[in-house]
Amino acid sequence: MMKNMIRCGICGWCLELLWTGFLSLCHRDPKLKGQSSLWMFPIYGMAAFIGPLSKLLKKWSTFARGLVYTCCIFFTEYCSGSFLKKHNSCPWDYSDAPFQINGVIRLDYAPLWFTTGLLYEKLLR
């Protein structure tokens, strides 16, 4: 399990760096700087639990599995973000974004988490 947590942590970091780097284009920054936080490694590492979960859901449709993973990712993001926010350590703040909940999750990111959950499923097979 620890090996998978490390793989998921590294994968999550890489995805976040790509995402934030591409988002810098929206701010017209041609440097495409990606950013993350050390806190994100264990948070992304928790995606290792998708491995055993995917075995339970293997007969479910791709859409249904993606929805379950999306809910799990939202739950993890909300809990970890709330905990870190309480300790003034949360590296993200969605307070100004539409469709946000308590500044720690964005519901409009559901398609992103849907795809990410299925990507982790493939990574962990």
C-alpha cells in the first residue's frame, strides 16, 4: 500500500503542476509556472485507496465508477482542506470561485476529479 501511496502522491503532484502551469495561460503568463505544496503529496497519496475500491466496483460501468471516485476525491479534499484551513496551512483557497463550498472544494471541478479518479484506477491496476 505504501508503494501505491508514493506513486499516487507523485502522480498527483505532476498533475497539479501541469494543471497550474496551463492555468497560468489564463493570466497571460508565458512562463507556464506550475505550483504545488508539500501538503499535497500525502493528500494525493490517499488516492491509493482507489485501488482496493476499484476491485469492489469492477463490474460497475465506467460512469458509475467515475462518480464514486469523484465523491471520494471531493470528500478527501473537503476534509483535508478543512483541517489545513483550521491550522492556517491550506495551500488552496477557492473562496472567490463560483460553485465553491467553504473555500475548500469547487463543484465545477467534478469533471476533472472524475477523470483523475479513472486515471488513478488505471495507475493502480
